Amino acid sequence: MEQAIEWLAAEKRDSENLAMLVDRDDYWLNSEYASWTSDPDDPEAKAERERRKRAGIKPPPLPILPPIACRGPAEMAAAAADFVARRQELNPPEPAKPRLADMVGQWQTG
């Protein structure tokens, strides 16, 4: 019986390791595809890079991989929660939307 429990634990571990490999392979393929199909000289791409630079947005030190592999419901819920939490740690706060009353005060009237 003890051997069966050890076997089930090893099977669960191996299954999660395989799922993590699928997540990484998917991330790599999507990154490669983006580099193959994007034009670094595109004016929109340049403008977006400049906007991110002005806003101080930097990429994370390590990639944050979304869980895309098939997992059990409990494992998938935990992986998704971890992904969302790590993404929120890196997202800069949204700039406050200026109010019209504040903008009117900045205009010069003559």
C-alpha cells in the first residue's frame, strides 16, 4: 500500500512537471512568433516602446508564464491564482483620469 501512495505522489509530481514544460514551450513559441512577425521599425511599435519608457514600465526580471497546460481543477485554480497575483505585483497603478474641471483651470483664456 505504501508503494502505491509513493507511486501516486510521484505521478502527480511528474504530471505537474510536464504541465510546466508545456507552459514554457507555449511561451517560447509565442515569443518566437512575435519576433518573427513584428517589425521593430513600425511607427506604432516605436511609439509604444517610447510610451513604456516614459512611463517607467520595464519587463519583469523573469517571465511570468500563464498556466495553459491541462491540470486538475485544484492545481489549475492554484496556478491561475499564482499567475494573477504575480502579474498584479508588476502592473503599475493606472494613472488617474483627469477631471474636466481640473483641465479647464489649466487653460488660458484671453
